[in-house]
Amino acid sequence: MKKYIITICVIFGSVYTNACNRSDDHQYVLDYDIVPKYKNADTWVAYDAFNEYLFDKQTHIYKVNSGTADGASTKSAVGAIWTQAIYWDMAMNAYERAAKEKNTEKQEKYKTLTEQMFQGAGDHYVNFDWHNQDPNYGWFIYDDIMWWTISFSRAYGIFKTPEYLTLADESFCRVWHGSYKLKDRGSYDKVNGGMFWNWNNGNPPDNSDKGKMSCINFPAVIAAVTLYNNIDPADAKYKTDDQTGFEGNPQYPRWHSRDNYLKNAKEIYEWGVENLFDKNTGNVADSRHENSVGWTATMYNQGTFIGASCLLYKLTGEQSYLDNAVAAANYSMNIMSAPKYIFPFRTGEEQGIYTAIFAQYLKMLVYDCGQTQFLKWVQRTIDYGWSNRDDRNLTGKDYTKAPGTNVSCYDASGIPALMLLFPADNK
């Protein structure tokens, strides 16, 4: 591939191709190689390759890496429990993309895939029994459940399958209130606000429940608003909270009223903005442990904050929500993606999937909220990642080079996820 060098300057989220003055604190200069532009047809090549090498044809969940044989069932051989929900989101995105392209064959193909994935995940993960702590197949932390709540809420909005709504309701309430079987106190802090990351039913208790992470707080906002949006306002069941509760225990309701879901979302969002977000920079913190804040930024936390902000902006029209989303996206682009102006990556085991999560919510900001200034950055990332695919059409999490032989489901997900949501002809 012939290489060219040009100069790019990023100023407050805008891209210019002229040289820039380095003395301006808000400017940085980038030299990069021009790479081929991906085409819409490449989307299906990339996504089908991802499924060919990483979707288990027997168990219908995702294997941990491309070298794992089909029939994988142990915890070490399959993708992490929470990431399976993200892969389900990708399948729904493929279904919606095919519908938008009016390709009925692909639409049916990916609808079947979503159904297979639902069945496979249910079979593997104790039939979505949110109270089962089986160490290999069960549930042991709040955010693992909440990622599935989001996906079930989305799936109900798309397919209107009643079971999806029931699972979304019950998983949200299990996280919010705790388990009627395990008797943990739930993720929601009734006294101080915000949501704990880890449930704690030890006796005596330890301090593991003191942490309030972005990875539970902002996904909870997304789940609650998505439920609010997808529940029919005329549905009598959702006029009030469930008064009976799991196994007749009203302290553990099975659903919230539609209005209460929106109240939940606004309350947690406000707590998150005050405790986990720097309005001046757009940095979303990783966590707060009482008075100590960990300001390490990650793309998935930036992404869920953007998604929560966009959903509330679309509902209310309040400018502050949009301003927060734009600030977080600018930080992700101008600070986290410097100096290459490509989505960043870290070396942690599951962190390759962060791009897929970020893509889901940046799409809302770009297309639903009209913030198209971020498209060139997305396009550049896709172009680099796809240009560095291997001979199987798999990509890794470092988008400047081809992946190794044994590619993880986390690392391979990012570029197909972006391609599904950002068409090549809509820049």
C-alpha cells in the first residue's frame, strides 16, 4: 500500500487539513498514512467473519477466542457473561441495518441469529435466573446483569417479544432492590444516592460494596430510559410499581412503573454527573469509593455516559444533557485518541469490546442528536482497523496492525460493531 503523509489538526472536536499553530493548547498536529476507505459491502464481510470464527455453532454463544473449538462450555472457554449481551446488541444492529437496506434475506438471517443467541445464552447462563450465583454459569456482580437489562429492553423495543420485557423488568429490579433469595441490599444506595458495583451479602460485611462505578451507574440510566421508551404508555400494568414482588415479597418488586423508570434514570444520572463526571474536561471517572474518585477514563464509560445523556436529551430537550454528551465525546476524541486520532485501546483482557460499546452510544450522538463533527474520527478508525484485517477478515483491538493468530471475541468485535452502525456512505 502506498503511503502518504498529511497534516491534521483537531480543534474543539473539528477537523482541519491545514497546518496548525502548536502554541495553542487546544490544538495538536497529527501525521498519518492515508488508508483505503471501507465500503458498505465490507460491513457484512466483517460481521460474518466475526461470527464465522467466534460464534459457537453448537452452544450459540461466543467463544473466548478464534482458536477455541465449538462446544465450549467452561467459563474460561467462552466470552465473559456481560459481553454476550453486547454481541446480542450487535446482532440486533445487523438486523436493523439489513432492514434499513431493505435486504429481506439478511434481515431474516440476523433475526434468526438474535433468536439463537437468546436461546444459547439462556441455556448457558442458568435460564437468566438473576438470583443464581453458580460460579461458572451464574450472576455475581451488578453490572453484569445491567448490561443484559439494556439488551433485553432494546430487544423488546425491536421485536415486541413479551419475554424480553419480563426479563428486562426483573433484572432491573433485581439490581435496584437486591435479591429476594440472596438478601443483598441491592445496587441502589437509598441514603447517599448512586449505585454500588458489587453486591454484598457477607456476614460480617466487607467493604466491596463501597465502590460506585460508572459501569453500573450509566448503564442503569440507559436501561431505565430504554424501558420507559419501549413500554406502551397505555399499558395498565405499568401505571404503578409491582406491589406483590418476587415470591410474594413486596420488598422485592418485579417491575417499576413506567414513570418510575424515568425517575430512576434522572436521579442516577444527576448523581453520576455530580460524582463521576468532570464538566470542564468531559472525563468520565472509572469509580468513586466514598470520597476518593478514580479518574481513569475508558471508552466504555465515556460511551455509556454519552448514551445516557443523549437518551435524556431526546426525551426532555434540555440542553445540558447534550452539552455533557458532546463534552464526553470531545474528550474521547481529542484526549483519549491522541495522538493517532484513532479509537484507543488498552491491554486488559476484555477491553477490546469497549469500542463496540462506545459505538452503540456515539451513534445516538451523531445521528439522533445531529453531532456529525465526530464522523471523520469514526471513519478514520474504521478505515484503519479494516485495512489491517487478517486473511480471515478479522480485526484486532490495535487498529494500526493486524491481529495475531488467536483473536479474542473482545478484540475482534470493535470494527464490525462500528461498521454496522456507521454506514460508509453517510459521513
